[in-house]
Amino acid sequence: MSSVNIIIGSQMGSAEYVAEQLSEALNDQGISTQLHEQPEFNSIDQQNTTWLICTSTYGAGDYPDNLLSFIDDLSQVDDLTNLKYSVIGLGDTSYDTYNLAARKVDSLLASKGAIKVAQRLELNILDEALPEETALAWLASWLVESGLKQ
């Protein structure tokens, strides 16, 4: 059975809501998910799973508070060559730090040798569509790109 660990970085709840919607949609398709609202690096499976990191950017391009210790631990790891991942970022294009947290975690994982299974999805909260609707529309192509569905 396929599984996805959804790692949430959310300051105000928007990324958490998007992650919950994606988890529900994946479960409906027979894909097991685990939500990590207070992610602890060492307790998240890295084998036989795909990480889907769903994070907003806070302040001047910072990670949300609930993601800080996870990022610190992730930074200490040397080799993640067996890990598959994707990143979804939520941001506001009126800031010059638009989706910087998502871009930084994407680069960090790549620098550790993790395998990116699909291009980062960047959601602009100023768009007319709700972020969760855009993410759900993206999910079908992500499932194919990630190899979770043919």
C-alpha cells in the first residue's frame, strides 16, 4: 500500500487546512496518509513513503513556528537519498518573500539527496480560487508524477 506523510508548516491555519483536504482526497483514493501538525523529524517514516510538505511562509520569509525544530533536525542530516518528497507552498505575492519557506525547504531536501517527485506547487492566497481547490486540482497530476497512481 502507498503512503504519504504530510508535513505541515502553518502559522495561521491555511496550510493546515490545505493539508487536511489533500489527506482526505488521498485517503478516498486508497492512499494512506499521516498528518504531522507538530512534525518531529525522527518520528516520520522515510522509507516506502513520500513526504508532502505543505507550508506557508511567515514574517520576512521565515518558516512557521511549528516547523522550526523539524527544519533544525533536517539540517543536521547528511543523507536522504532514499526519501521521496514534494513541496506545496502557500504565500502572498504582494510580499517579496513569496513562498520563501517552501523554496528553502525544497532546496534543503534536494541538498541532502532527497528525490523530488514533482515540481513545487506555489499557491498565491490572493488568487480567486481557494488554495485547497487549486491543490486538489493539482493532486491528480501529482499522483501520476509521484508514481503513486498510474
